[in-house]
Amino acid sequence: MHMWERLYASAFEKVKANIGNVRGVLLAYNTNIDAIKYLRKDDLETRIERAGKEETLRYSDELPEKITSVPQLLGSILWSVKRGKASELFVESCSTRFYMKRWGWDELRMGGQVGIMANLLGGVYGVPVIVHVPQLSRLQAGLFKEGPIYVPGVEDGKLRLVHPGDFKGDEESCIHYIYEFPRGFRIFDFESPRENRFIGSADDYNATLFIRDEFRERFDEIASKVDLAIMSGLQALTRENYREPFETIRGHLEVLNEKNIPAHLEFAFTPDETVRNEILKLLPEFWSVGLNEVELASIMEVMGEKGLAEKLLAKDPVDPIAVTEAMLRLAKETGVRRIHFHTYGYYLALTDYRGEFVRDALLFAALAAASKAKLGDVPSINEVVQAMGVPVNEKVKPVEGTLAEEYGMRGGIAEVDNYQLAFVPTKIVAKPKSTVGIGDTISSSAFVGEFALEVSF
Ligand code: ADP
């Protein structure tokens, strides 16, 4: 058998046998509802005529900063359609939010990195998770899978963990309205060059990284119930509002570090440069960080490494030497112990510790990602193995060759500057059913999988 196929098969068996060793994972902070609407030409045209075509078209030339009226909403959707480009704007006015709610949706999905990871780790892998849900409405609660997924509540001064479905109370709904259109979608005399989406986010809580009282007042107690933590959701903050949540997060990291609980930051593209810089300053408190090529390049930019940033975005597949150099820069600057990089075709992990379990966890993550791409959702850990049938990406052969030549890599493992570099070529699904949340699937599977294997040694 091909070396990689053999490694894939044994990694899957090992992680599956050991994932039950993980006592608990804390997931904070962003959970929301994704409401997906597939746009229809007639419906959209009628709505635009009714809202005022001239005004609406103006916004299709230039996006507003945020949405405060219905013409702005419809114009921003048109902006995306015309260019085949994704965009996301905050919806401020309540009358526009009400309009969106009445317009409705075709499908509701769990949204936010925390929500997605909760359903994967708790609902699919059966790993107990404690989840930060900024607002728990009935609609939101219904999107959680069955399984050991818990939200904390305080009753008579005591901390209680319940499944979101058993949470008493109905808080606000944080809804991200996703307006999807296919390639060739025609409206008036526009035609979309690509399939894509416009997102109008009616969500005051995740945007400002609202942190619940239970997590402010009882964090120590919550943390004592878990082995690992994964944090995300810092990406929407701005230079105006980041200070307060960052202070709370720093406090949380202090508690986690005192208890020797490794914390992983799931990085996401953060448009505000001040916030990106502040995240960089927070990285020394994390054990691990997960990111893709665009995100790594954006970090190199704020570190003053413009040349490296450009190299990371210049080639397909991404140049692994540029990635390794960027990861080394980041690790040395921040002291973060593990960096997990993922791109279309391969993953790399740079760690200040050694062992094949790091590579094996990446292989497990690649199977989970392929399973998600193929089926749209990972139904159960047993079905992850079916992704074994998806072929290993052949286009990545030269990447492996380069790593062998440059760093003497063998079997996906090399020693670089006192760090271990682990590499895996991934399985690529030719016609994916969905790619939403694959990044979160990859990072959380690898981080938790690695810990499951490590504690079994
Ligand atoms: P998102 O934020 O949408 O999750 P990311 O860029 O973080 O996006 O993650 C996307 C990752 O998913 C890519 O880096 C790649 O490794 C993986 N991926 C994308 N398409 C496929 C596919 N068809 N089959 C397997 N893996 C895929």
C-alpha cells in the first residue's frame, strides 16, 4: 500500500480508539444562527422596484459601511451578485432586520466557529464540550446536535451544566442572513460571474464579542472541568471596541495557563489591523494557533514581513518553504508552541515538541475535512473512515519533494531550527457538497486528536 494510505488508516484507528480520553473541551466565544436564503430573480427584482430602483442601484456600485435601510440591503446584495464576490455587512436598523426576518430563509444552520466545533466535537466525536453561546434563543438551541454539549448556568448560586436544548429561557436570536446566488445568476442586466453570497449580520452580540456573566464570574470553575480550550471569534472586533473583551480573554487565558490547560486560537481573517496586532500580542498566552494562507499572510504583514506575505499568496499549491519560514518567524516572535497551517492540498504543523502523534492528528483532521466536503456534514466518527476512499492529492507531490530536499523530511516529519515540522498531503473531494466551516473542522479535529493521542502515550 502507498505510504500515505497506510499512515491514514493507522492514524484514524488510533485517534478513534483514544478520543474518549479527552475529558472536556471549552469552546468560546462565537455562536450564531446562519439563515440561508437562495435568491430568486423575480422576487429580488420586485423587491428592488418596490424599495426604489435608483437608490438601490447606487449601493451596488459602492457598498455602504453598514446597513441602515432596505435599499442599502438590496443594493449590497446586488454588489455581490455583479462581482461574484462575497461580502458581509452589519445590519444596524431594526426595521431592516424585521424586513429580513419576514423575507425569511430556506434553511437554518449552526453558525459561528464555536457552534460548528461544538456540533463536531460533542455531537459527532462524543467529546464533552462546554460552550459559550452569547445568546441562547429557542431557534439557536434547536441547532445543537444531541450529545455531551453543555452550556453553563447558575442556579441558587451553583454552576449547572445543561444541554442547550434544556436551557430554560429564550434569549435573542443572533442571525447571519446569507443570501446565496449561483454562477450566471441574472438580474436586470447583471449576471454573476461566480457563485457566492452576501451576508447581512443582524447580530449585536458576536460582533462586539459579548461575554456572558457565567463566563466572567465562574470561569475558574468552568475551566476546571476541561482538558483543553479552543477560542475564536475575535475577528469582528475593531479598534474602537476590542479593549474590553481582550481584557476578559486575557484573564481567561491566565486561568487556563495556571491550570496547564492548552488553549488553541482559531484565527480568522481580521480586517482591522489594530486588532490583528493585538491578537499577535495575545498569542504568547496560547499553546496553539490554527490558520490558512490568507490569514498567515495577514499576520506576516503586521509583523513587517511583506515579502513573506506576498510569497504565501503567490503560488498554487502554496510554497511550503515560505509557509515554514513564516511559521518559524511567528513561533519565535510569540513563543506559541504549536502552529497548524492548512491550505488546499496539504497541512503543516510546527511544534516545539516531537512525536508522530502530531502528524497522525493532522491525518485524522484531513479525513474529517474530506468527509465534511463530501457529505456536507460529518455524520459520525465511523463514517469519517469512508473518506479513506477519496484519493490523496497528487498535485502536492512536488510540495513533499521540496520539503524532503530542503529539510530532509521523511514520512511527513522533519527537524527545522529546533522545531518539529509535520506535513500531510490531504484528500481533496472533487465535487464538494459544502465547504462552509471546513477550516474549523480541520483545526479542532487536529488539536483535540493530537491531545487524545498524546495522553495515551
Ligand atoms: P473556512 O473559513 O471556510 O472554513 P478555510 O480557508 O479556513 O475556510 O478552510 C478551508 C480548507 O478546507 C482549505 O484550507 C482546505 O484544506 C480544505 N478544503 C477546501 N476544499 C476542500 C475539498 N474539496 N476537499 C477537501 N478539503 C477541502
